[in-house]
Amino acid sequence: MKLLAIDTAANFCAVAVYDPAMGQVLAQESEDIGKGHAERLMPMIDAVLRRSDTPISKIRKVAVAVGPGSFTGIRVGVATARGLALALGVPAVGVTTLEILAADAQTTFPGREVLAAIDARRGEIYAQRFDAAGLALDGPRASAVEALAAELKGSGSSPVIAGSAAPLLAAAFEGMAAEIASTAATGPVAVLARIGAGREADAPPVPLYLRSPDAKPQAGFAVKRSGS
């Protein structure tokens, strides 16, 4: 069985072919493209399949990062994963970017609690805490930086921080020591593949949005239809 992993939830566009039986990535590609995931994703998938010598018909599972992160990027990745899974007649599973960050951090800091935190702009972060065994201690949420820092200080918890919001949180601890595992908006696509390989597909993956899109249609600018 081969698994195809897709992550377009942040500024990177990343794809990997993973062999669960061998426990290793056969080929992967990751590019910091900022925008344009829709144009870049399919050629990247094709290139990774060719480099891993894996015909698309041999893919038996698709794993995709479902966010939180870029609204447009998440939609592109999830739609592509679901479309490929439907065409191939295989399951598709979703993995959150917070899970990927936490799992990656625990390879460097084994046995430590992890706070996965992504900079959501406008003074907010997307965050979730994971215990030393990698199990979620709470659900993913949007929170003000100061509010979450105060909550952690009040609890006496000192987790390793992973994600693009790590510098913001470290600064908000007001001099308290804070270990930072990474400052990326998502973890390696190989970690996504490993998590996805062990996840059951109970329902098709859906985007994880923790707040409304920043871009909204303007009111009062509807164009009249001809003849109305």
C-alpha cells in the first residue's frame, strides 16, 4: 500500500508518497510558494509519483492537512485529496496542522507536553495543547496571544512551543523561559504522512476553519441583472 500526503495549508506546497509497510517516504517535494497552490499542486503530485516510481493506481490512501491555516490553500488541498480519493476509490483522511506540528516537536523533545501555536494575525493565534504521549489536552481554538500566555502561566504548565506563533508566545511570557521546537506554520509532510497512515477514514476530510475569512464580499455593490 502507498499513501499520498498533501499539505497546502500554509505558504508551502508539499507532497509525499509514503510506504507504511516500510515506514518511510519514497519521494517528497516541498516549495515555499506563498500563493498559487491550485496551479502548483497537481504538477507536484505528478512529479513525486514519478520519482517514487508509483503509478497513481497504486495509491491506496490519501492524507491531507486540513488546517488551520490559509483559507485558500486549505480548500485547494482538501478538494484535491477528496477528488483523488473518489476517483481512485480509496479512503481520504484529514490531519490538522496543529497535530503535525506537535508530532514533529515530540521527535526532538520526546516525553514533553507541546503547545502547537500558529500565528493567525490580528493579535490572535490558533492553538492546541498535547500531552507527553501526543494526545490532545484540548481542542483547536483561536485565542488572543496575551490570554493564552496568561492561561499557561496561571496553570504552571511549561510546554515546548511549536509553530509560527512561538516567538509571540515566548515574548508574552515576560522573561519566563520558553523552549521553541519550531517557528513554521506547519510541520514536515513526512510527519503528515506518518499520522495519516495510522488514521481510520471515518468521514471525508473537511477544512478546519477557526474563524471567518479575512476577505468578505462588500455590501451594497450587487450588480443588477439585465431586465430587472
